[in-house]
Amino acid sequence: MRCVLHETKEEKVKLYLLTQEENQSDDSFDSCVVVAENEEAARNVHPMGDWDRVDVWTYNPEDIEVFYLGPARKDLEKAGFSLKVNNVICSSFN
């Protein structure tokens, strides 16, 4: 007989802090908090949603440091955030 005391499912939606020091010019982002399924997905998020806007963020996703903050609330989509659209929770623009 197998006894399972506690099983945890891996949370699908997680919060990550992204920072970059490659582009420290005026009118650029230095960090943001994003919703993503994993570190790689988080690294590929752009604060403005458009990688053609390298003037305000780093030029290369490999320059981004990613820090896992914890699981996101299950009702996060009710606030308008999702993995596919609008996944930047907040950002720091200098």
C-alpha cells in the first residue's frame, strides 16, 4: 500500500524579476516583474512587448538576469494578466 501525505503540483504561472545592465541610457528600462511559465519564457519578455524596441531595453535576451520570485496568484488573469498577453506586472523606467 502506498501512502501519499502531500502532493504538490508545479505552479504554471510564476513571477520573475528581470534586470539588465547592458542598456543604462536615459529613457530605458532597468528591470521589470513578469508572469511566465519558466525562466526561459521570462527571459524572452520585453517590458514594452516588442523586441524591435531595443533602445529602451537590452539588445539581447542573454544579457537579462532572471530571478524567480514565487508562484503567481491563481486569480491573476482576473486582473488582466496572462502568459500570452500583458505579462508585465510592473517595470522600472529611467
